[in-house]
Amino acid sequence: MTGAVEPSVDGAPATPEDLTQVALVNYGAYTSFGVEQGGVRGLDLHLERLEAEAVELFGEPVGETRLREWMRSAVAGREACWLRVSLFSPEIGPRTPDWHGRPSVMTAASPPARPLADSVRLQVQTYAREAPHLKHVATFGLIRARRLARAAGFDDALFVDSEGYVSEGSLWNIGFISGDEVIWPQAPMLAGVAQALVQRGLGQSGLTGRTAPVHVDSLADFDGAFICNSATPACAVALIGDDAFATSPAMIDRLRDAWASNPVQPI
């Protein structure tokens, strides 16, 4: 087994033509996650995401049986890894956008991803992703946002709308803590799988959760904040703009336990 990324398309090794298409045409969607013991926490949610993206962006679902087969092939022989599953079509380009059908599926297995950080300092940026409900491949805005934040002395960017309501971050969702309750921002955003898994497991950790609008002017009202994505079940937020947070390490442990209470689902 090698640590290199090994892309395949529809279960076969990716060809130069496949890689050229993906490199040059920025139309598609994906999901990515850690694989452990031959399975995935929240696999059902990742499959639902891929099927919904396939229908919305290309016109037809891939089919869960095919997706599982190609995922199993991609991770075969690996104890643990990171798997990205992408949807694209060689028929679609800037001058040929009209094709409808079942998209091609690229799988790429690589070594396990490390968590983003132990704590983060966030710069507030007025920004919204195009089609925010999709995990699409148009990542220019996200990368630029992170670059700008880091150049300004922060770790990452937190997005708000023109009225100051919080949505999401560059690569993650955010939750705010009030006592034993987690408040998720109510705004157009990607419904993250890690966010859903934390929410599913909150009861196991003696916590509750709800969704509500969160304005940047109200951040001082919270006891803490955290970010989460598939590589980072819970990471404390130390600062948002000028607002410092003393997010309890014990609370971060409870949130991680909430995520971990979800079983590994076999591929």
C-alpha cells in the first residue's frame, strides 16, 4: 500500500483524459470523509449528499450500489484513509453545458487527514458561497478567504451576510454554546455531515441543540464556540474578530464524544 493519492473513475484507474477534464472544467460536486475499520461515520449522509448532488447538477442519480462498490474498491487494503468521492462529466464544459445523465464518479484515497487545529481565531468576512447547499468544486472563494484571513493574522474566515448574520466557515460549520445547549446558525449554508453527527449525539453527552439566527453583534452572549467538519469533530474557537471566547476544554470533549457516539457504518 502506498501513501500516494490513487484516483479512479467508475472503478477503473483514472486516465489522463479524466484528470484533464477535472482539472480544466470547474463543474461538479463531492464529499469527503475518514474511513476507519472499513466503514464511515455518517456514511448514510454522505451517500444522500452525493445522490442529491448528482440529480441537481447532472440530472440522474448514480445509484447507492455503484457508489458503495467504487468506494470499497478505492479503500481496499487500507486500515484507515481519507476518501474523496467526486462527481463530474466529460460531456460538460463551458461551451457544452447542456448534457443530462448519470455523472462519472472519481474516488481518491489518501492517508488519513489531520484535524484542522486545536483552536482557531476567526476573521469575520462578508461572503456567501454560490449555491451554498451544495458541496461543489468551486473553491476559489474559500481558498481566497482563508488566505486573506491568514494574511490579517487570523487562522481562518467566518462568513456573514450583508446584515451580519453568521452562516458557515471556509471548510467547516460553526456552533455556539450557551450553557448545555448548542446553537447552530440559521442561514443559507452547507449542511455538514459532521454537524449532523454532533447534533445526533448531543443527547448522549447531556446536551441539546437547536438552530437559530446568530448575529455578530450577539457573539458576547455565548459561553463558547466551536467548528466542525469530517476531519475535525470539534475544535474550540478562541477569537471571532474582537470577541474572545474561553471555550471549555471539557465542553469540546463532550462534543467530540457526541460525534463519536455515531457508529461506523460499513461501506
